[in-house]
Amino acid sequence: MEYRIILIGCGTVGQGLLEIFDRKAEQLRDQHDFEPKVVAITDKLKGSVVAPDGLNIKKVLSLLKEGKKLNDYDGPRLKVEDFLDPLDLIEQVEADIMAEMTYTDIKTGEPATSYIKKALRTGKHVVTSNKGPAALHYHELKELANLNQRQFRIEGTVMSGTPVFHLVENGLAGNDIREIRGILNGTTNFILSKMETDGMEYDEALKLAQELGYAEADPTADVEGFDAVAKVVILANALMGGKIKPDEVKRQGISALRKKDILEAKAAGLRYKLIAKVKKDGSRIEASVSPEKLPFSDPLAGVMGAQNALTFDTDLMGKVTIQGAGAGRIETGFSILSDMLAISRGEKKK
Amino acid sequence: MEYRIILIGCGTVGQGLLEIFDRKAEQLRDQHDFEPKVVAITDKLKGSVVAPDGLNIKKVLSLLKEGKKLNDYDGPRLKVEDFLDPLDLIEQVEADIMAEMTYTDIKTGEPATSYIKKALRTGKHVVTSNKGPAALHYHELKELANLNQRQFRIEGTVMSGTPVFHLVENGLAGNDIREIRGILNGTTNFILSKMETDGMEYDEALKLAQELGYAEADPTADVEGFDAVAKVVILANALMGGKIKPDEVKRQGISALRKKDILEAKAAGLRYKLIAKVKKDGSRIEASVSPEKLPFSDPLAGVMGAQNALTFDTDLMGKVTIQGAGAGRIETGFSILSDMLAISRGEKKK
């Protein structure tokens, strides 16, 4: 079945998705009856292109690789002047699914939230890897989706394509989740790992993370726990029925930890990890992000480097842990595909 | 939606499932639109009962708890003399789903395989936790299911209710799986853990496992790797397109390992695990079960005690690891429910 797709944002995630569409076209069609037809792309920096008959993915990818604008796309297309504002583009272009992959603004969730609302109201399923709308407006957007009989899916917002929401929706369906605990920030986990295994001081490990591209020039969002806070809010609200906001999460980062602390813990058979946690106590939901000393026997203690992991504590299955990549171009691109395939499985069964 | 259900086998798994049906009736109906109506149960030791209007689960559970026969069920029911042979019962009782939970015969897969065929041919979905039919006849049974437009689901055959097949079908759909590696036998993992953490000799650790009920009086199936072989064959055939048989799997158990080996490995920063592995090399599928020394950084190295875990090596997501219970009354009972919910999700969307 063919799906007409609009991409909003075409940075690393969008290009990762396009690469997968290109490499996997045959497999997606033959094994999953899924044929993506990208009908529009708009990106703040890279321009826009609208082609109701579908874009040639290879052409788009080589255009972007050459650093050219999408407006330079050479092939059947509409005049792009008509679609300067992404909101107009979303409203006017007919499509089945919108993939929202713009930058995260964790204060306002904009402009992504407006894009998502517009798409749902004009009858499009929405898939996003953007933490902003999911952390700030999950219930509102989910309701709007239900009202329009469309889906609002957010697999990529927590551990890139490592299945979190798919796992709970399918494999763990029927369980009550009492607690979710995990390592949701690869940068801090990399820094803590280096401090322990290579005996680095905090500043040294942070500098290495920056050199390797794991940490930003301003590392605050990672090292002070804000990134993990956004993710834990998403888990609380989307999976445990919470209605919490980022500033209600107890937060402590790792920047005060020193090599001495790490090595003292190690000598005592413990390992520091930045643990994001959300717990249900009756109808009360409590969330926190803070460094914890874990015994080596904890499945989360073994998660080293830039990996992520989550442990679900459930009433029937006890503890189930999933570990995998928490970031990456192809991995986050895959999260978008994975949600599209879920939509397609649902529609095919109708 | 109501589902008429036949249970074949009502030992620990069947009773675990009935307990979940009882405890979770409201949640299953309200959150999953799933209302199980158990219309027949037959068990080699516990007798049979057939009640087209549905059995009272609480009554069945207390009957079994008192050590009575199902034939003593006190409530609306058919005369049980008409259904002495499970095959007749499966043929004659109208139902939507049959849950097959009899004992595993890994040599023949019988009588379970005949029960499953009969159910599929008479229009019932089949859910099983039995390794025999899944390891020996997966493709044949899957084809028979397709032919009859019914599902044949096997979540409970590898890691009890810890999602393996659900994970691959949903969260990882779109990936090619290059390799699956894991710890699939809790008994041997418990023994190896005890040898390392408590410095026990093999015989001592085995004895403890037997006392705790993790190991059988005859521990051969576990310690010589036969149980893990059956599971790795299921993974190879159901998830990687293999057509291999148990005797094609290279197998080595843990009974030759001594405390000395374990502690020498530990001193070198390594940990022995009984690793089940299946690898795709072009169209060639190779499977093995054998002790391996893993570096502590391997996610499988941290899996201690009776837990199970699997690492999927995929083309898009790299390595994704899931860890959880590998056995247990409620956990395996849940695997059956989990497959029933998957069937129900599929039907609702039609």
C-alpha cells in the first residue's frame, strides 16, 4: 500500500529516514506492503519542495549531500512559492502521514506542536522524534489525534529507534507498569563510563565527548539532566497516565561528580549512573533524574558508553529491560519508519 | 470482544493463565476490549470439562487447588464422556483460540503438534508455549495457519512472557536480523552465577539449583544445552527464515566447567555464559549452544541468576538487547495472554 508522506525538518533524522527508504524500498514493499511516496519536504535551512506525484529519493539525497537547497530539486513538482510557510504546506498538501523532525524546543514545544496540530486537523497521521511536543502536550495531541481518527506516534522521542512504546503497546500489553527506570542520556553515560574505565576526570571526559560529537559545545542540557527530564516526562505521561510537567521532575546532573567519587563507588562494588525514574504510587506519579550508585548486578549497571536502557517493573512480568542505541542518524530515522509501519499494519487490517 | 478459548494442558502455565484471567478481567475488557470465555479445558492428569457458555474461572482454580479433577466442575456444562480424546474435543467444541500448554516432547513434538493441526484445520487460532511443535514443525504449522487464515503464535516458547517475537514483529520490523545471541536457559545461568559469585563448585551449584526447583532431578536437558538448542532452533526458523533441526545445532553444555575455570576467567575480566547463537551468512544459517567467555562490557555478561536475555544484531538498529524472566507460572501464563491480545488487536482492526 502506498503512503503519501510529508517531511517537516530534513536534518540528520530526516536524511536518515530517506536513506532507509532508499536502501530498503524493495524489502518494505515485499515484506511489509509499505510503499512510501514522499510528496513534500520542508526544512528551515534547506528549503522546500512539493511533488504530489512523489519525489525521487536518490535525487533528494544527492541534492542535500551537495549542500544545495531542496528548491533546486530537478523533477516533476509544484511551484514552491505557494508553500513558504510550513503550516500552509501541511494544510494544502494531501498526505497520509506527516513526519515531524524539527529541532526540540523544550520550553514551548514550538513550532513543532503547531505543525502537529495542523496535520492532525487536516487528517494526517503524525509521527515525531521531537521531544518538545511529546513532553509538553502529549495528552492534548493524543486526544486531537483520536478525535480525527488518526494516530500520534512518538517512538523516536526517548531511545531513538530502540523500541520503548512498541514494547509496551505490544509485548507488555496487559501489564500494569509500576516503575520505569533507565539510562536515557548517552552523553552522560559516556562521560561516567570514561571516568571509571579510563580514570578520567570529569572535565577531561566531557572534552572527549565533545570532540567525538556526543556532547554539544554547551553541554548543559545533557550533563545537568534536562534532556533526561524531558524523556522521563514523556514516559510518565504516555505510558503511566501521568500529567506531569518538566519542572515537576526532581533533577540533579552529573557535573558535580569527580573521579574520586566514581572510583570510591567502584571499590565498593557500585557504579554511578544518571538514572531517570518514574514511579506510580496509587494515582500519584513521581519522576526524578539523578546520579545513583547501582550494584553491578543491576541490568542498568552494565550499560556502558553511549548506550541507553530502560527497565520496566510490571505486575505480571516483573522486570523487563531493553537496551540499545539512544541516538544516531539511521537509528532515529528508523524510529520514524517504525511508527509508519505500525500505522500501516493498523490500516491494512481494516 | 468475547473470545471463546480452549485450554489443552492445565498445569502450571495453564493455571497461571487462568489466574491472570481472573485477576485482570476488568482491565482486559476495559483497556484491551478482550473478554476471554474459557469453553473447555482438558489435561492428561486433571481431566476435562466442556462448557459452551463459559466456565467460572474462580471455580476452576479452586477445584484445581483442592487437587480435584476438572470432571468435578459444578456448573453448566456438557457431559464430558463425549470428549475423552483431546482431538475430539478440539474438533467438536466451537472456539476462537486454542491455547496449547502440554508438556514438551522435543523428539517428536507430539501429541501437541497433532492438537495444533486439528485446531488450525477447524478454524481456531493457536497459541502455544510448547517448544516441541515450534522447534520441529514451525514452517509447516505456520503454513497451515496461513492456509486457514488463522494465527499460530509462539511467544512463550523462548523466554516465557519476555517479548521476543512481539519485539521483532513490531518494534524491530523493517530490520534485517544478522545474528541473535542470548542466554536462554535460566538453570545453567543460575549455576554459572553461583560458581562465580559464591565460589561454588559445579556439583554444589547444581544441587542448590535442584533444591530451589530451578533444575530437574535429571538435569541433562538444561546442563547439556538441549533446552537452549530447542529455543535457538525456534529463533532460527521463526525469525531468520532458517529450516534447521535440533541435531544440526553445535552443542556443548556446562557440566565440564569447574570453579577454577570460572575464577580464572573472572581474573582475566571475563565471565562464562552458556550462549545460544544463530547467525545468518548469506542464505546459510548456523546455530550453536556453548559456553563462552564474555567481556564484562557485553550486555549478556551482566545477566545473572535465572534471568534470560537476547541480543538482536540488526542492520538498522545495531544491537538491541532484551532481558527478563525466562520461566515462571505467571510469566509463561502471560506469554499466552500476550499472544491472545495480539490476535485480538488484529481482529478488531478488520
